[in-house]
Amino acid sequence: MPMYTAPTPQNIPMSRSQRSIPAAITLIFVAPLVAEYLLGDLSIRLLAALIVLAPMYGGGALLIRELVRRTGRGWPSILLLGAAYALIEEAFTTQSLFNPDYLHLHMHFLSHAWIPFLHIGGWWTLFMLNLHTFWSISVSIALVEALFPSRAEQPWLGRIGDSVVAVLFLAGCIMGTVLGLKQNHFVAPAWQFLSAALVILLLIAVAFRLKPAEPGTGTGFVPSPWFTGTVTFILGFGVLIIPFVFNWSAVALMLAIDIVFLAPVFVLSRRAAWTPLHILSLAAGGALAYGTHAFLQPPVAGGSNLVVARIGNVIFLAAAVAVIVAGARRTARFVSNPVSPPLT
């Protein structure tokens, strides 16, 4: 395969700078499907809830993607903003980081690796940061960008469209907060909200202080996308199966997996042989880890009929495989001919 050269605004035909509404709409719905249904937390019986979840999950993922691509930044900024999203959802919308009996599940999530002076659970906080940063946001964005490879590094909407998405995300957060308060009247102390807000602002500031992304120019070996995808699947599955009863050992294991994943990706992605197929492989490994792990647990909601829930798991996993295959074909075609007409 010839060496891949990342497209830049200077070498992309004018037609590729046009808006891509289908890509934006696709991400709005893919994000909640990955975050809740592919994971297995929601049964297929609650598929109608997708309309309620899309503004927050999809709006958040799309807003992050648009801001990062419009400013020319790359995946490190997406990851940082994904972590900010995780705190917005779990500290403000659901308050799961602070609620000792979240959703009345009696699972005592916060008691594992309890941090007294912050009144949070170390395991649950890190677990939520992993789920939202890597899966809800990053996996969703990478899967959809693979379906539209010629526009993967360009904005999909104009500034008016971005403003609409921001309003959609805000409305989704408000709606989620109201629904959460109806289910559980718990309200965290003001100092916890303030602390979370400060961390969110810090993550956002750092994300936009990073230098704009540049095409990888380094030399050196880069493994095949099959290899990177397989390793990602193993590491992602490992994060999902770490027993929370290990407490601080579970935190240490999760952090170790994060480092083992992020450090090589940081090095390899700076090499010229790193292509969009490798990015897709990371998303594919994560998505398949989610879809496979779903069979190991009952749904958090809508799972009274386990047979129906398992049928849903099969459907969502099959859909993920179909998206991965379609994305791989389109991306491979684009990598071999970066100046071909855009795929929409």
C-alpha cells in the first residue's frame, strides 16, 4: 500500500468543504446506541428512549467533534473533552459520582476505593471516565467518521448548525437532569458541583490549549489495523470485567490498562504509516468489547424479559459489526485514493 498522506484543507477539493448533514445526524444517534444499548445497560424494549437520550449523548459527541475539527485539533483534544462530558453527565445530570444509591440499585458503587475528603468512589469515578471518554464519545465519533472518511477531519456543520447542536446538547442535559430528579430526589452538596465544574473547565481549557493536529511524519514500525483492533478489544474487555470489589486494586488495574492503551497509540499515531484504518480499528475493538460484554450482564433497565434482552444484544452487536465493515471498506477506499469523490 502506498504511504497514506492525510488530507489538508489545501489539498481537499472544494466539494469536500460542503456540509455533511447525514454524517452529523448519524453521530447523533450512534452515540446513545453505543453508550447505552450496545453496552447492554438498556434493553431493546426501551429503544424508544433513544429519542430522549440522543440530544445529550449525540449532541455532546457531535458538539465535541465539531469544535475539535473546526479548530484543527485532534484526538487528544477529543479525549479531554470526552472526559469533560463524562463529568457533566455523571456529576450534574445523573449525579452518580456523588449519589451513594444511584438509581436505587443498592450496588454501593461509591464505597469501592472510597475517597473521604471528596465523598466520591475512586473506582466508580474512573470507570465512568473510561466509559464516556473512550466509548460514548471517542468510539462513536471514530465509527461515524469511518463511514464518511473524506470528511473525517473537517467540520460537518456550519456555525449556525454548531449553535443548534449546542442548544440540543443543553436541552438534553436539562431533560436528563429533570428525569433523574423525578426518579431520585438526591441532590449533591454545592461544593461537589463546584469542584466538578472547576475540573470540567480545566479539561476544556487544556483541550483547546493543545496545538492543532499535524499529519504523522515519524518513521518506524506500525502494526496492522487487525493487530491494533485485537489488542484494543482485549484491553477494553479487561476494563469492563475488572471486579469492583478489588477496590483500589481495581483502580490500579484500570489505570494500568489506560496507560498500556494510550502510550503506544500516542507513539504510533505520530508515524507516517498510521492511517485512518488504525483509528477505526481502535473504535472497532472498543465497540466489539462493549457488544460482547453485554451478554455477561442483565440490562440495568427494561430487562425483565432476559430472552428479549439477549435478542437485542445480538441485534446491536450485529449492527456494530455492519458499521465497522462498512467503515472499513469506505476508509480503505479513501486511504488508497484520498482525492476521490466524497462518500456520503
